[in-house]
Amino acid sequence: MKLRRSMLFVPGSNTSMVCNAFVYRPDTVMFDLEDSVAIEEKDSARLMVYHALQHFTYEDIETAVRVNPLHSIYGLLDLEAVIRAGVDIIRLPKTDTVEDVLQMQEVIEKIEFKIGTDKRTKLLAAIESAQGVVNAVDIARCSDRLMGIALGAEDFVRDLHTQRTKAGSELMVARAQILLAARAAKIHAFDSVFSDVRDKEGFVKEANYIKDLGFDGKSLINPNQISVLHKIFAPSGDDVEWALDVIEASDNAKEKGLGVVSIDGKMVDAPVIARAQWTLELAKASGMLGGDE
Amino acid sequence: MNKIKKRAYAGTLESSDAFIEIEPIEEDEIRIELQSSVEEMYGDDIRDLIAKVIKEMDISYISVRVQDKGALDYVIKARLQAAILRANDDKKIKWDKL
């Protein structure tokens, strides 16, 4: 199972961050060539990310790049560079419609064909407008390259004529819509960044909230937020114990040819078993059962 | 071998980065001036890298001044390539040369 709890934003123009982001072990490193890079440094950031993607330090970590929009003079150049460099995921900025995804997909296919790669670059659509939220269900289902959709809250609240608050009520509808769209399409759902890096308590509160809603993970802007987020997403010891009991009971029932089994008087059926398996996979990936971390 | 069209630069003086200035010269040579905090240990390697990148981009008649702040190889490469592309106003990038 590929965990995607933490997606660390790294400005392509910040050399130190580009060179060192892998050290913090986020689930995915997201190099940014769009909003965090000044116009006059678009070319140099593109080259920096092009080389970083091919460096051995990023060999065993999932990489994504937020490219500039295709209608800008930088979008196509960004794609040419990062697909050649073997990026795993392209993050589409400001995805409003299905056409935005299909257009990006077409360009990526052409570049992959031109350079003769077998690699199939995945797509992550960032929803950053009211129009995008309204179209989220169609967007999530429109391409088998889409591995997820993500909320881009800063632009979204501007479009909504409001601002971000600690309570997050302004994002309630967008979060629900994006999550449901992603789940219906069986792809990942990612929450937006928590911008105030000094407010640790606020970050923990928001991370717990989006985890409980059902999001797979969150975009991050500060490496210090990674371990905090991973702890929040790790199952509790009790959860793991329960999951182990469920799987054991289920295996025993199968051996005896029983269809349904109960634990502590509660029926264990297919959805419960699936949840237990997911908990164990998450525990394993979180290093609780001899897994990756 | 091609000459670059004009003076150009790329990079910063921040830690882990390099600031690279290039300019065309009249002689058919690659002139390298390096200031680096790791000059004693890696000076020759950095010079070799710079010469290699320049040759791969079919450039000669060039003077390169590098202020290295502990940059990794690929950072120096990226900065030098950016400077050369800027010096030539090159919009059509030959990726196989980079």
C-alpha cells in the first residue's frame, strides 16, 4: 500500500529545500514550479527540479511537480522537463473542468510518446475554485491517470469571497464535495496546506479533523509538520489489536466453513474485515508491525 | 563550438547554492574562476564538472566565474545550464544535452 499522508511542498527556486527535502521522509515530495517561483526564475527552477528528480536522493521517494498552467508560456516547458526527468505525478494547478484534465493528459501522452518512455505519469488535480468544486465529481472520474484530487484552499476562499479561519467553516462544503468525489471515483483525497507554521495546536486540530473526515493526507509547507501528521494518521494500539483479532476470527471462520463470525458479541462481516485489513496495512506502513518506517 | 551571445548569470549566494556568471571571450578556451568553501577538497572536481557541462552544450570562448556555497553537483550543473541558456536567449531546449 502506498501511503500518501504527507505531501511536502518544495519551491523549485529554493535550492536548499530542493536538495534536502528527501531527508524529512514525507510520503510525497511536491516540487513547485508555479506560484512559489518568481517569473524571472521560472527557467532556473525548472532546470533545478529537472536535475533533482534524477538524483539518487529522490530514487526511493514519490515525487510530484506542480507545473504552471498550460495556457501560460511555462506550462509546456515544465512538462517537457519533468516528464523527461521521470516525475511520478503531475499536479495540475487550478483545475476547474474535465477539459483541464483531458488537455493536460493529452500533452503528457504526446511527450511520453516522443521520448519513448514506458512510464505512465499520474495526475493529481488541484481544485481551487467554486467551479472546480461544483465539477469535482466529473473531474475525479474523467481520467484513469488521476490518482487523486486536492483542495487548494487559498485560491478557493478568494473565489468564495471569504477568508480562511481557524474553525475552517468556509471549507466545509468544498472538503465534503472533494472527499465524496474522490471516494466515488476510488482515488485519493488531499486536504490543503495549514499556512500558519507557528500554530502547532491549530495544525494538530485541523489534521485530526481532516483525518476523521476521511482524507488520505494533507499538503504541507513545513517539514516539521510531517512527523506530527504521520503520528495522527497512525492507528492506535487498540485499533491494531482489534484488527488483528478480526483477521484471526475471520481466518478461523473460513477454516470452519462459517460465513459470519462475531467478536465480543459484534458481528464481523465483509466491511468490518476490510476495515481491519486497512488498519493493519496502515499500521505496517507506519512502522507499527515491522513495516516501512 | 559556439560562442555565447552575451553575459548572463544564474543562482544565488545562499547556502547549498552557487552563483554563476558567464561571459563571451575572444580566445577559444573555457576559462574558469572558482571560489568555493570546499575548494581544497573538491576544487578540481568542480572545475571538471563545469568544463564537462560547457562542452556538452557545444560552447567554447567562455569565461565562467563560480561562487560556490556548498552546492551539490547537480545544483552547479543546473545553474550553469540556466546561465548558458539565458546568455543565448535559448527558448528551444535540447534536453539530451542537459
